[in-house]
Amino acid sequence: MELTGLSFLGTRRGSGDGAGFQAFNPQTGEALPPVYHAASAAEVDAAVQLAAEAFASYSQTSGRARAAFLRRAADGFEAHKQALAERAHLETALPMPRLLGEVGRTAGQLRMFAGVVEEGSWVQARIDPALPDRQPMPRPDLRSMLRALGPVVVFGASNFPLAFSVAGGDTASALAAGCPVVVKAHPAHPGTSEMAAMILSEAVAAEGLHPGVFTMVFDAGIEAGAALVRHPLTRAVAFTGSLRAGRALMDLAAARPDPIPCFTEMSSGNPVFVLPGALRKGPAALAATVFGSFTLGAGQFCTKPGIVLVPEAPEGQAFLDELKALVEKASPFTLLTPGIAREYGRATEVRAAENPAAAQAALPEDAMGCMAGAKLFTVGLDEFLGRPALAEEIFGPDTLLVHCNRTEDYVRAARALEGHLTATLLGDENDLAANAELIKVLEQKAGRLIFNAMPTGVEVTHAMVHGGPYPATSDPRFTSVGSLAIYRFARPVCFQGFPEATLPPELQDANPLGIRRLRDGKPETH
Amino acid sequence: MELTGLSFLGTRRGSGDGAGFQAFNPQTGEALPPVYHAASAAEVDAAVQLAAEAFASYSQTSGRARAAFLRRAADGFEAHKQALAERAHLETALPMPRLLGEVGRTAGQLRMFAGVVEEGSWVQARIDPALPDRQPMPRPDLRSMLRALGPVVVFGASNFPLAFSVAGGDTASALAAGCPVVVKAHPAHPGTSEMAAMILSEAVAAEGLHPGVFTMVFDAGIEAGAALVRHPLTRAVAFTGSLRAGRALMDLAAARPDPIPCFTEMSSGNPVFVLPGALRKGPAALAATVFGSFTLGAGQFCTKPGIVLVPEAPEGQAFLDELKALVEKASPFTLLTPGIAREYGRATEVRAAENPAAAQAALPEDAMGCMAGAKLFTVGLDEFLGRPALAEEIFGPDTLLVHCNRTEDYVRAARALEGHLTATLLGDENDLAANAELIKVLEQKAGRLIFNAMPTGVEVTHAMVHGGPYPATSDPRFTSVGSLAIYRFARPVCFQGFPEATLPPELQDANPLGIRRLRDGKPETH
């Protein structure tokens, strides 16, 4: 797979005229060839125009046709697994096993959505037959189903160069729904992005789809992304990244002459509530589990546990001591970009200045620009509640321990939380019974409640919810992971009084696709 | 039902200190007692605080309990049918039969949602069981379902004083989802609003629910509404009304520190495409049908056909002549408020000035401030496409005929349309076959496509979609009418690894509620 540095505009590639930029190896600081070229305003426009053109035919393809396309793309990822992971490793410093796994996950997501749209019931077909004899007026025949929303702009994420990027969950779910996708590649891993785009483009061509079904633009700055969100033909946006960038995109989408749905997954502290049963099982094991989770992927996970609440108790202190020891002896981590490392340094220094008891891993004198040490901060509950900035996410291998006198204080802490992707309870079943109120409060604060596991590790399944109230995401009614993610990119359309032959097959009486449907609100019997 | 003029704040009523206003009888101009009092900022805050308090218990009630509550409210509407319609008639000048029907529809909507939540499958329960032996890592048990979003602010609409107001579809769907509702009563029908609020409040009390489940504030200005949308505890907004007001609410919701979902149903021209088969059936009958639809409810329907496309043809001219005759001899209409009548006058005068061929009904010399005549404007397709202002909705009994040379031009016209609630095709099955491309384009422009019926008349069923791309609504992924409307006010929550006994009944293995669920993405077998 030869890299060119040029944007993907259907059957052609972008020009090499735009401002150049390169990926950097975070471990060595060396620039990685080739030079990538920012898409011009005209190229950004061309990408969305192509997507809108493609929408006319692609939105009308069958679930089976889209499944074949998604599976072909998945095959492509599996065929290039090693090359993808190697390039991603150079660009992100994430370990090879993790990246090989991420390629598999990317292919798996594409296959999951292929299964969903091939089966077809996801469109939620509903049929309310005519009632010609109803008084005082006959009822017309009404049939509705979900249809694709239109061209979707997807922003690649820095922390998952494959599974949340060019062909990640956002792209897979939008393509599955019948929406062409325009990707804004993340500038920290352009080579991985180009390889992924080649695989997708080849699948588009091989399946005979309109070349505008998938396009991708490069840009190291914010111009191309902003232009994509503002473009009149863009119908929805999906983004995973920082609160600052995500909110900026939300504001752009909301300020359009015609506001459009903008799903941004942004910022989450993923609070962990340690209950007595968990401490009783042994503070050392618990400390190792927590440490492993908040440093996984160098702490660059959306679901990193950045807030850990522990009760003051003999075991609470032991847990803290164990955790401190793990942090202090931790090897340095390599973060994704110098920018992320700088921001991690800045944010943790602010926190450390106010927190003399903080534990920090040492860094070598000659640490490169992307290196960072694990850090552990501790704070009392009242101070935590009094200073909302303490709840703000820091991206990197740190966490904040919040000491509570008693677990009864947890409800108060939970009520003060903003939205998070996850909330975790560690303990035994007696703890759960004693904390029913806490669970109810947390249900309102997070998209996923977890019992006795760490929040890192997001399964791609039908029941997964990777979402939550703001600032975790822009809209708590949706998820960006799991098969429910497709519902971000579809809208219901109702057909009233149309003859059978002119209806989409999903709505024809004969049900040629054999999907599950509701008739007068009840499941059809076969 | 004695009217007091005071806001509803749980077990107490608002003060009489706020600025006073009264309803006016649009037919006579007389002020209707009592004086209504604007809610103070403190009262607005109290209403939302109460709703948030109520949320803790109300969101956890069973579907059965909520169904009992909704049915009790429906009973109340039916018991007070005559009184409600009479007061609404005084406040809106809408005809009694229509208003009696609207009370029935209001009760019917409450009962429909009662049925939906009592049955329970609407929560979309999904279970992905643990796979303890999966390699390389076990899969945890994941279960998700929809949960209530939080306190919802509902704005009463002027044009449906019952079915889209205090206890209308927005309120019914939010209450069904488990969300407390704070209503901002529409100042044009405060008496009808107070009566509806009394019925709802009595149902809340009789069912032993938290008094904050339903609250309502009065205000003739915009302060209370803006404060409700800005309130930190408000979790969603629902509104039906003008584009200007709806967009202002969208912007307020989007500008919050934590943006919230804001569903606004605003503006729609509901284009009607007349195809040859419809003209062949007789221009006179067609003209009567079109006239009846755009003047129904004095043209104050969200689904009023404000744009009618006709081909130049002998029958086209005959149709126009018939329609002109109907308009010119039409009796005057009484609009809902002087403000609506003024705006109708202003907007139609602008259009008439550019359209000397316009047909207008005469108004009596002594016409009251709310009176308005039917109006018919005509324009050629090129002028229509060149002047986007012509596609803007005018609220009242007018329509715009767009002449096309040939029906082949319809695709071009359709492509230029913004979002609408509906798009209608009138013709025969041959016309449909000849216009497959038109249908595909219209699918992207409207929430409901109609064949051979007028768009006015929105059935409340499971397949209904009363939504559409902006500016028809703020978010085309939702509907405000029909049982799908509940999905505006719910969000998925995933429970990972929770023991059976601590799960909501909807997610327990035993399925005690007997709802439809997905297990590993497939329907459970019973």
C-alpha cells in the first residue's frame, strides 16, 4: 500500500498543493514520510458534493448490498492487518498487540453492521393498515420505516487510529444506515488513515457503488473540518475527541442556517465507586486493577477511570498506599502527540500544585516530548465537590482519588457529577443492595453502569451504550459504539396511501425481506 | 372548573403578583376572565425544581403505573369534554365540532401512550449475555434499555389548544417515557390550559405521584419560556409553533453550558404535486379538495398545503379557475389571535404586491382584528425557484400555486425544497410509476409522503411521522405525533455485570414483564 499524502475524492485524489504536514513517531520524534497535503476549500466542497451525489443511489441500496460492501471492507482490513498495525504503531506508539487487536475490532464492527443491515429489522418498519369503515372518517394506510439521513462527516480520533477513525464505528454505522461518509482524517495518524481509506475505496469500487460513498480529506488545521460541518449538503456529524473541539463542532452545527445532528463523544471522568466488599477482597489486587485501567493505552481511553471514590477505612488507606507505590514505580508512557503530552503536563501540574500529596512516577532526564509519567492525586470529598475543575477529564495516565468518610456520602458525590460515559461500582452484592439509591442517581449520570469491572474495554455488541449526558456526549439519546449507533444516522419516513408495488420492500404487505415489523403496534405474526 | 389565573406549582399555585394578561375572544375582541398572572423567575425555578425532584421517583415507576396515570387523565378529559371545548372555542374561535374532536384526540393520545408503556416493549431491551470462555478475554454481561431523560419543558401551541398543548402529544409522550413535564401555557388560550392542567394535576394526585410530575407556568411574554429552556435542571424541550420562535428556542438550548435536546416543530409548506391522473379525474373536485385543505382550521395547520404544483395543461387552467372562484367567494375566516392575523396580512400583502394575478376573498368593512380572507397566489416554476422567500410558510388560509410546464419539472422543484412535514402526490398509479425519481427526492425532504389525500389530518398511530428536515423540525430523526414520539424523551442505559436481582425487571432473565427483547441481537424465543 503506497502512501501518497493526498485526499480521497471519489475516483480521483486531491492535489499536492495544500499546506504540507507529516506524521511524527512519538517514540523517536522523527517525521514519517510521506508529506500530507491539506485539502483546499474546493476539495472539501468536492468531497461533500460527491457524497451528496452518491446519496441518491446509495441510500436506496438494499441491506444485502450494503452488507456485501461492509464485509468486503472488513476483509480488506484483515488482509492488511499487519501493515496497518505497523504504520499505526509508528504514528501512535501504541503497542503492536493492541493495534493488531484494533484492526480486528475494526473489521468486527464492519461485520456486525453488515449483519444488522442484512437482517434488516433495524429499520423499525411499522404498518397501520387503512380502516375504510372507521367513523367519523376512514383511516388511511400508514407505513413508516427508517431511511438514511444523508452525507455524514466523520472525524477520526487520535486515540483509536483504526476503531474510531477512518473506518471506525462512526463510519461503519453511517455506511450501514445508507449514508455516504466524508472523513476528516486525524492529522496524528495520516498514514494509517490513508491505508484505511484505500481499503474502503477499493471496496466501494469493487462493489460498483458510487465513488462518492466514501471520501476523505486531510488537514492539519481546523479549516477543512469546520468547512465540512458548515457545508450545506452535510446532514450529520460524528466526532470523538476533546471537549473543546467537540463543543466547537456542536456550536458550528447548531449555528448553521439549517442546524444538523452533531454527535460528539468528548469528555468523561468515568467515576469508580469503591464499596466495602471490594476493599475486603484485598487492597493490593484492587490497586493493581485500578492502576491497570487508568494507565491502559497510556490513559488515553474515553473510559479511563479518572475519578475513584474510596471510603476512609483501614483498607482504604492500604489501597491508597498500594496505588501510590504502583504509580511511583511505573515506567514512563509515550503519549500520542506532543500536544497531548504538553496538555497532560500542564493540567497535571495545576492539579499537583494544589495537591502536595500527589504521587508521580519519575521521568528520565532525556525524556522525549511525548513522554509522561503516571500520576495520582488525592482529595477529600468536600474539596472535590467545591471545586468542579477537579472533575474535569485529563487525557493521560493519571487519576484522582476522592476520599469519602463513609460510602453513604457517595450519593451526594454522584448527584454533583456531570455526565459521564460510565460509572462503576466495585463491591459485593450486599454493597449493591445497600446502595440502591446510588445506582438510581448514577443511571442519570452515565450511559453505562458497571458492576465489578473497570470501565476501560468497550465491547462492540447490541446492548452496548457508549454515550451519556453532556459533556460525555452532545446527545445522551445515542451511542457511538454497538449496533444502536446506527440510529444516529437514520430518520423515520412515513408512506401514506401508497400502492403496494410502489412501497419499499420493507413496507410491502408480503414482507419479502422477512423482517420483524409492527402492525397496529403489535408484532406481525408469520 | 373554576379558573384562577395562577400557575401550577405542585401542591400549590403561583402568586397573583406577576404581570396580568387575559385571553381574547377572536370573534368579538372581548377580554375573557380571569386575569392570568405571569410566573415570576422564582416560580419558574420552583416548577423545574419540583420536576427534577419528581423525576427521582417518577422515572422509576412501572409502565403499568404510568399507564394508570395517563388513562386517568384521559378519563378527565372525556369527563370535561364539553366544558373544555366551550372554553377553547371562546379563546380560539375554532369550531365546536373540531374542538370536541380535539378533546377526544387528546384523550386518545394519552390512552395510546398508556398502551405503549403498559405493554412495555418500547424500551428496546437488549441482552448480550456474558461469554466467560471467550478468547482472548471473557465478555461481560451487557443489558441495555431506554430510560427517561429527565424534566421536559413543553410549550403549548396556539393552533391546537388541546391536542398540541398542555396535555397534548408532547406532554403525553414525555410523561409516558417517565419524564416530569413543565408546561409553558400558550397565552392565547390560558383558560383551556388551566382546565387541562387541573385535569392533569388531579390525575397526579389521585395516582399518588410526586406533585412535581406536572407543573405549568403562565406568561404572556418570552421570559418564562426562555428561563425554562435555560434552567440547569431541564433535560429536553418540545415546542410546536413558528420558525422564528422555534429557532430561538433551539439556539437557547444549543447555547446552554450543557446543550440539551430541543425538539421544535416549526414551519412547513407541505408541497402538493398534482399529476395528470388527478386532473383527469376532474378539476372541480380537485379544486374543492385543495381549497378545503388549505382553509381547514382557517389554514392554521402545521400540515396546510401552502405550495401546490400544477402542470400547464387544459385541465391545469380549469383547476386554477375553479380554485380562484372558490377563494373569491369564500367567507372570511377568524384567525386565532390578532398577532397571527396581522402577520397573515403583512405576509400576504408582500406576496400580493408581486403577484397581480392573485385571487382574494373579500372582507367585510367592519372586519374584526382577527378576520382574514382566503388568498391564492400563482407563480411560475422558474420564479418560484429563483425566489426562496416564496417557499416560506404563511400561517393562514392562503396557498401558492406553482405552474410547471411539464410534470417532468417536478424533480427540479423537489430538489430545491427545504424540509417539510409532508409531501403529497395526487394522481393515479401510472403517475406514481412515471415519477419514481420524484418520490425518491421527496423522501429526503419530508417526514411523510402522501398519495392521493391531502396532508391536513394527522393520524395518531404507531406508523405516523410528523417530523421532517429543518425547518420543518429541529431534528428529522424524531416525530411529535404517534407513538414514536416517545423516543424524543428517552436514552439508552447499559448495565454491565449486574446481578439479576439488581436489574430493572425489563432486563432480568426471567422477563417478568413479558416484553419483546433482543438477545445477542436476535428476538428472544419464549
